Amino acid sequence: MAESVSDDTHEYSLLKDLRLQIGVEDSSFSLCFWIFLMNPTPFPATIIGQVHSDFTGSTPFLVLNEKKKMMLLPLLSLHSEAPYPVNSASWTEIPSASAEVDFPLKRWVHVGCEVATDLIRLHIDGKIVGEKPLSSLSNNESDSNGSGRVTLVGIGGDDAVKGYIHNAKISLLTFSIKSHHVQDPPLQLSIDSSTALDIEEDSDGVWSIVGGKASCRRNFSLDVILSDAFGQPVNKEMEVDASLLYADNGEPVEKPNDSEAPLLTSYDGIEFASSERPSKLSKGRASFKLKISQLSSKCDNRLFQIKFSIPKIRTYPFLEAISRSIRCISRNRNTRSSSLMCKRSSSIVHPLSGSQSSGLDDLSSNLQHSSLCELKSSPSLKRIKSGQEKSPATFMVDPTMDQPDEECNSHAWTSNQVNNVCHTNSEGRPENVEETENSSSHSESTEERNPFFSSISRNKIPISDLNIFKYCLGGITERRLLLKEIASFASEQELEDFAHMVALYSGCSHHRHQITIARKLIEEGTKAWNLISQNNHRVHWENVVFEIEELFMKIADCSSRSLTHQDLELLRRISGCQEHLDRENFDRMWYWLYPVAFTLSRDWINPTWCSTSPKWIEGFVTKEEAESSLQGLRSLQQPGTFILRFPTSRSWPHPDAGSLIVTYIGSDYNLHNRMLSLDSIYSSDEMESNMKPLEDMLLAEPELSRIGRIIRNH
């Protein structure tokens, strides 16, 4: 936890207001500052210019070139290579210290510039990213070129890069830039995406939230975090408020006459206008339970966003957090998906060629808003009929980087054990996993099967057809509640039958595993909470860490590897707790942790987890940590470098809970994320017993060659 800081914000200034004077006596110096760049203006662009008192005009000192890479140029009156204003030569032809990777926008970055008589050196986030030897001006050259002062100025204006500066300082060259990097980091407000577990996501990446009148609208939870630039929560006694905006122009959603506020917040079961009840920060976190009373359909089908801000602090973009776009719908829209029950697709894809064996049935337009599945026109997205595909475990090829992840990902990326289909992507689809739990499913597309209702009569089970349909149509929260109820009375065989029927009717076999582990997950979770809580409503987090670790190691069947501090901190973040853990916090953590531990207990992956030399699975890491570790400040790591991780927003009974994701550098030098399929493994004990070790399957893939390492700032 970072130390408490004052409420003053005078330490933040606009980039265009930056002015730092360098005297003649300052032959060598260092310049350090934090910078937050806003808009992606056309590049190249000058960030900081240098103005000499003996010359008219300015010349660049720090620039972003056409590839958004930062460049540090020589200094006037110090280096013979310096680009004097009277010189018409382009600054792109001037020697410079340059970074090798794109400079990030809309986040705080620390920049350090070392300027000596014979070299310049560029630091980004405390690391040297560029260096250039230069020639010093002789005394005669210095006198002929003026003996006045040089002033470093931020470049502003309508066409310039807009940004903010924090803690800019010129020091002697002996001053450590690394020391400045860790001192007084700036603040930022962000949404904790792991708390958006109960928010549905449409196929276009838009959050779908049920709102409208009081009897229909639903609560949803979001947490915001005030942290420093290193991601450490900041202990600051402040309030955060929430407001509803139009996504297309950022204007507030107006309150209709004699109606409720468009955004409501709930406290102790009572609703208030969000503007009337801000949420207090506690240990750097503010929690919101929100409802939306305004429907998109009543606002010309416009999308909304939620803005979180700190009202008592001057408005800064880095002290505001904006949610994804939101489509607020009425509850009865989900009922329109019922027409799906008797209209199914018979599209089949060959497991290797991806060819389509038959066309899609004509489906009612009512299906377009179905919460059960989003039918895709691409034949390659259709699931192979359950029981017809005999291939062993497959790697999952995920949707495009520009679209949200579907509920479960069933594009088969097959290891060499199954004819090495990894490279066969006939339609050239890119892949990615966006980590949002409640999105719709690629694998909830349709399967070729016998007439729909005939299979019901052949599989008579005490669990009603209504419950099967409820599960198929429900969101994650509805499915979780339904499974808890069913697991309380159903036998193991009845759960197996229920899993089979859900997989059959939904067209998604991935549901099967989450249903079959329901009883043990719930029973062991209840025992674990009783053990941890000792009949208390809340327990201190530090007092439960040991028990959580012991439970995980027991379920994962690995006594040789314990959880690290970083693993436990991620579990704490998933739980949403601060210093104390209550039953709701525990359940949120358990629904994520149990499927992960269960996966790690399987013979084909257990040795991979237990291995520490080499360490195949680093631990519990986020997508951002994996990608930033593979994409260093200097350059990307070599193609084929990969990191294994568990998706942090996939919790039971999400079909992909407990799955593994491979984040890797492709041959195109881009980052990719692909998910490993577990459903085919769990569907057959014989199949699992014949599995090769996970590391053998991974290294058999032509796209994967070496293990990456997680790099953390602290």
C-alpha cells in the first residue's frame, strides 16, 4: 500500500506549460519527469523543444517519430550535432538516442534524459532504452554560437500532442534517474475489470445490462482503484462518484422530467441517485453497486458509459475512469431467444479442413439478441457434433483482437498429437482472448443432431426440462444459482445426465465439465469457509492465507509448490476484499480457484505445474502482466516465446473456468492469446490417460519454442 498523499494537485501541469531553463554553466545535467500523453495526433510530433536566447525560433529536443518511438536530440550550445533553428536540415537526419518500441499513450510513463558533453542517453520507466555518443562544441564554437541560456519548453497547441507533466526536475548528472523514477509517482484512477463478473457482454464487445423500471432492472458491481503509476493502491481519504454518459459524445445522460436519475446506486437495499451518494475510497478502492434506469431503446438506441471521477479534485483525464460502452436493455429481451429451442443449425466443420458439410437453417430474427448463443455466419465457428470428433485435446484458437471473447472458445488449435492443426487457419482469422466472464460463446453454436425433443424422451431424468432451458438461456449468475440448487438434491448420475442435456441443447459441450464438478466445488467450498471463518462473519485476510494455500495444494495434488505472494494478491483482488474476507468475497475467489486447482490435478498437466526448473507455469498472472513481460521496453522477445496463464475473469460455472491460455510472440512479431480446450479431455477417462505431457504438446507446436518469464516492477 502506497503512503497517504495530500489532496493538492498543483504538481500536475499541462505539457504546453512546461518551461525549464538551463544555464551556460550546466554543461551536463539530467532531466526527469512523468508524462501522460493524451491524443494520438499525427506523428512525427515534438514533445519538448529547446529555445536559445540568442536565436529566433525553437528546435526539437524530445520527439516522437513517425513510428511513435521516442527520440532524444542533441542540446544547443553543447553539441556540435545540435539542430540549430537556422539550419533547415530535418531533425530526422540528426543523431539521436532512440527507443525501439512504441511510446504508450493514455498512461503515465517516466522519462529520463541524460545530457553530457560527449553523449546523450534516454531512459523510459527507469531503464536505458537509447544512447548516442556526440561531439562537444569547442570553446570557440560555443562563443560563436552564442553564450545565452537554453530553455526547454513543452510544445502545445491545437495540432500538438496534448499531455500532462508530473514532477519535472533538472538535476546534476550525478543524480540517479532511477531514484527519481520511484519517488513521488503520479496517481491514476482505473476500473478493476475483475469485479465485472456479473456483466454480460454482447458479441460486439458492448456490455449488456438489464435496466429500466424498478421491477426489472438489475444490480451490477464495479470497483475503481486509485493507484500510483506502479499499480500500487494509494491510501487517500476521498470520495468517488459515478455518472452516466452517452458513449458517442461523452455528454451526461439527461434525467427525464418527473423521473428517476439515469444512474442509481444501492446502499443497504435503498436506491439513490449516484450523484447524491459517492463511494468512499478505502485502502485505495471504492466499490459501487449500480443500476441504470434509462434504456438505450428510449434514447435512440444510443450506448452509454459510466464515468468515475473524484469530485473534489480538479478534472484530469488520469483521475477519471470510463467503463466500456453499455447497452441497457429491458429484461424481457432475453425471452425472445426461446424461438431457438426448435430451430437448430446443421452446419458441421471438418476437424482438419474446416470445410462446411451443410448449410444453416433459416433462423428467426428473434435470435439476434439471444443470451443462449450468437450464431455466426462463418462456418469455421461451428462446433463438431458431440461424439463424432475423436481427436484428443485441442488448443483453442480465439477470436479476433478487435472483438470481445466469446463465452467459450472452440476454434481448434490442435497439437501435433492430433495432426498439428495449429498452422491451418484457412480463413486467416486472428486470435485473442479478451478477459470478460459473461460474454456469449463461439462454442454455443449449433450441432447436427437428431430431432430436438426426441432426445428428451430417451433421457428421462428428474431434473425438469424447464431447468435445462433455464440453464441454457441464463447468464453466469443465473446458472450459478441454478447449479447450487440442483447440486443440493441431485445424484452424481443425475448431474451427469443434466450436463449431457445442457451440452446437447445449448450446442456447447464445454458446459459439461462445469456442471459435473458442481457438487464437489460447492461442498468443499462450504467446508473450507466453515474451517476458515470459525463461525465469524468476517475474517482478516492475513489469517486465512495459510488455509487457502493448503486447500489449493490439496486439490491441485501438488505438495512441492506453494502459492507465492503475487499469487495470493491476485486471489485477494479476485475476491474483492480489503483487509477482511466475508463469505461473498470467499465465494468469488473459490469459484475461480477451485476450477484452476482441479485442472492442475490432472495427470497431463500436474507435472507441468509442479516443475520449478524450468518453471513452465509462472503462477497466477494477468493478461496485462503476461503481455508486458513479453513486450519489454527495448523490444519484443523472440518469436515463439510464450507464457502460460489462467484467465482471471473466468469463474465457475463459466465454460472456460480453469482453462489455460498461451500468450506468445508469433512469427509476425505480434502478441497472441490462445486458449487450451479442456472439454474433450474431461469427456473421456481413456482419452486423458493417453495424453502426452502438456510440455510435449506445447513444444510440438511450430508457433511455440521457448518459455517466457514474468517481469514485475516490484
